[in-house]
Amino acid sequence: MLSLHGGHSGEFCEHASGTLRETIEAAATAELRVYGLTEHAPRSDARFLYDSERAKGYDVERLHEEFEAYSRESLRLQRHMRGSLEILRGFETEAVPASSYLESMLALRREHKFDYLVGSVHHVRDIPIDETPQHFREAVAACNGLEPLMERYFRLVEEMIRSVRPEIVGHLDLPKLHAPRGADLCTLKIRRAAEAAIEAAKANSCILDLNTAGWRKGLPEPFPSPWLVRLAVEAGVHFCFGDDSHAPSQVGYGLARARQYLLDHGVNSITALGLGQSGLERRQVPLEA
């Protein structure tokens, strides 16, 4: 088994717990073959700070300092674990890339020599959509309804993919986390926007993250939903696994269940990333023995 989206730790992420070393040790104990570390990119504007960060006195400068420390520690641990666990160093985008944001994300990757990038969208109308239900309701109001929010979210995902061109797209339908249970999140307008995002993923050779945090956070399914998995399969877009861990105890969560979920929805293999002699490699891994 493997996970290519997760590894957030309390050392470098305010809403996580444990150390990065403890996280990697948990991955080794779980007998994962490949584990990707994808700490959140530092946000460059104070308006993107989370309420919990503001309450603890965080500012943009601190986010950048912690990210620098994450880069150093992840490199040290990657070298330390060589031969026993394949560690990949990456990071996860946060806000939607305006031109300056795009430049800063690409600069972070070059400067720190990260192996790969997870592209995620966490804000709509500059409002965090997965922090609290209240923030989600504010985002819905700012978009004049749930359908317009979902449509705008998928358009932002498409923009992020075409701008950043990440190897992996994180939790494709994140807004469903705080959406009302039973709400129609697959209207014609939403579906068209989602199809455009998936087509962008195909055009840019992106892998979709089958993210088990949906189960961990109380949803009846992971990210993405079955209808999105089917669209991806029809488009020829590949999947990988991500535990989206924010604590050592969450490392490897739901991966066996995720394997069956993909098989049940027509996916027979996943795409793994690994480091070869010429750099980052893609490896097809069958899901059936």
C-alpha cells in the first residue's frame, strides 16, 4: 500500500498533531511501501489565515518559517529512511493561483527541490470551505447558493490544474464535507464544471487523489464521489491513494477500504510515484492480486 497525500504534522501544521518523524515511523509500522509528505504551502496573504491560526498568533512570516523547517526535516528523514521506506517530499497548494501565487508555488518547488506537488483548492471567494460549517455557509452565501459554489469550486480546480500542473489533484469534491446531507451536488451545471476539471487533469497528466479523509471525517464515502470516479474512468484519468493524515494515528487510514472502493467503481489499478535514476517515475500498480 501507499499514500501520496498526507503526512501533515503538528511540527509544521497548526491543525495537525505529532512530529514528522512519528508520522514516518507510523508509515513504516503500517508497512507502506511509499509515503508522500505533502505539507500545506505557506499562504502569502493574511486574509487566507485560518481562525485557529489567528487565535494562536500565527502570521504569514511564521507560516513561511515553518515551511522552511519542514523542507529541511523532510529531506533529512527521506535520506534517513532510504532503503527501508520510500519517502517522497512534496507540498499541497492552498489558495487559488493568481499569477503571483503561481510564481511563488513554482519557486517553492524549485528552491527546495520537492519531488512532486499536490494541487488542492481550499477557498472559494477567499473563504475557507473545509475549516468550519460556518465558513462553508458564508462561502455559499457569497456565491448566492450551493450550486453556484460547487460550480465555481470546480472552475477554480480547473484553473489550478492548468496553472500549477500538479502531479496529483487533492480531494476533488472537497465542498461536500460541509454541504447539507442529501443535497444535489451533481446538477447539470456542477457536472459540466467537474467534467472540465477532469479534462484539465487528463490534459496535464494529473493523478486524482482517492482521499480517505472523507470516511475519517464522518462522510459515507471518500473523496471523490462515485459519479466523479466514473467520469475520471471514462476520461482515462488515473488514481492514487491518500490518507490525508494530520496525526501519526491517521497514517494509512482506510487504504484497504479505498482499494475496494475503486474496484467497485471500475478502477483496476492505481498510479504510484517513485524516485528512479532519472527522477520522478510513474508506476502502475494493479489493485487485484
